[in-house]
Amino acid sequence: MSFDSVFYRVLNEGIAEGNQLEQYNEGVREVLAAVIGLGAVGLLYNVNAINKELWKRPESKPQKIEAMKLAADKINNDKFHQIANDAISRIVNEPSEQPKPQAAQPAAQPDQQVQSKEKPVNKPDTKEAKKEKEEPPITVKDMGNLYDTIANYILPSEIIGSDIKSKANSRFLTPYKDDVGKWTIGVGHLIGDGSLKAKIAHDKARAKKGLKSAFTPEEALERFTKDVSKRIPTVEDIFIELWPNMSTGLKAALVDIEFRGDLQSKGEGEFEWVELLKAGKYKEASKKYLDHKEYKKRLKKKPKGDGVIKRMKRNARIIAAEEPADKLASS
């Protein structure tokens, strides 16, 4: 069974049978995509590779179990069913944290007194050490062209993977409600103001042209290109003085923030984090950027598997890592 066919069966047939993908939270979806993604490198039926992938993922045990059950339900292969059962059993029984290897103790000498059996209390990790363990390294792949770099950075946050033409992404071509209930289509393109009225207007306008309500993959990419291209000069204007010396990674993060609608305040003045960033206070700006109502609300509900939380944390880390221009000049 090819990787493409497995990926299609798991992520697309489930929709056709009524198991709408939105029923599974983003954490389940991400675990599922990661496991099935092992097929691209020939490891879909490798129990060790799957267990290793599941172990390192941050999602909760119930999310991992649900993802494995969904995968097993759609992959008609006895070997994979056994692997899935084994993986689920391991998830149920695994500790919350990976056990640390015990250091070998020297053999006690006959004349030594019996020492206390109490284990020494380990010093708790510092906040910085814990943070370093939890957060993956910041990676923004520079494509050599600013638009391509930014588009490549945003795309996986809006669809599954980075190929809108994949069958797994067919659901995004038809108007759908995003996770805050606004009508959207294609690569995160808001239909009008996201209201039902705007969605109906979209359908009527398409019908007048003899077109279906759904986009083709080509139309989705064309709209995405326009959306990103429109936002780059907008962000550049806001940070006109800093823009020439900004890293490509920070430019990508800021355009992604604008793409989500978190860059420009709707009232007078600017968000405080924008003011801090303009002043070159990147670490302070990063912390203030996460002082965000939606972020805090999601953080209370399902912090490990929430795609918006991961997206905003990634942007925050890139902001915090930026070096001020004067420091770069003196180094």
C-alpha cells in the first residue's frame, strides 16, 4: 500500500464517512499526520519508529490513543493493527515523564556503615532549562525569496502539511467554519467578514460565473499568494525603520501574525507589543505578544495539542531571539 493511498484513506475517507476531521481536535490531527507521515520514509509499519514518534510528541495520552485508533480503523493491514495495539498499550502504561537512567553505585565495603536508603533530592530544573527542553529550535527555512520564505512559513499552520493539492486538504477547498466559527476557504482565507451572509454572497458570486462554491487547488494557491503579497508591504510599512535590518525569520513571523489578524489594533494606537518591538525591546515584545486573550483562553483548555498556541509560541520565540541592529553592528 503506497504512502499516498494510506494518507488518503486515513485523512480523507474519514471525512466522507461522516467522521468529520473537525471532530478531532488539532492535537489528534497532528499526531495522526505525524504517524502516517512516517510512511513517506518507509517507516509506517516500523513499531520502534512509531513508538519513538509518539513518545517525543507533546500531545496528551488520550489524543495519541484516539489518533492511533483512527489510523488503525482506516489502515486495513493486520501488521499495522498489531503495531497500533502495541502502541496504545505503551501509551497507557508509559510514565508521564521519560525515566532517567540510574547511575551505578559503587559496591559497599564490609566495614562501611549502612547508608540511608533515601534517594537524594534532585534540584529542580531551572525555568530556562525546562523551557529549552519543551521548545523545539527556531527554524525558518530561507527559500532565497522573501515571499517564498514567508509563504513556506505560514502554509503548514493553515493546512495539513504544505501541499494544498494533497487529497488530505480537499476539505479546505470548500467553505468551512474555522475554529472560532468564521467562514473560511482555501489557505486560511476569510470569506468577507466570516459571517454566514458573506458566505452566501460568496456562493452567489461564484454561481453567477458558472463556478462551484469550492475553490480548485490552483484558485486556493492564487488567493493565498494575493493574501501574503498584500500583507508583506503592510507589515513593512508598520516597521519601516526596522525592516531593512530585520532577519528574514522575524519578517516571516510578523507577516504570519498579520495573517492571523494580531498585528494591527482595531482602535486607536498600537498593541503594546508592537510598540516594544519598534523600540527594539524584542524579549519584552515577545512576552507581551503572548499577553493575548485568545492565547490565554486556549492555554487553559488544551495547551499541548492546540495549533494556535504552537503557532503563537513559535512567533514569540522568533521575536525574542532577534538581535538589535546596534548589537549586530558592534559584533
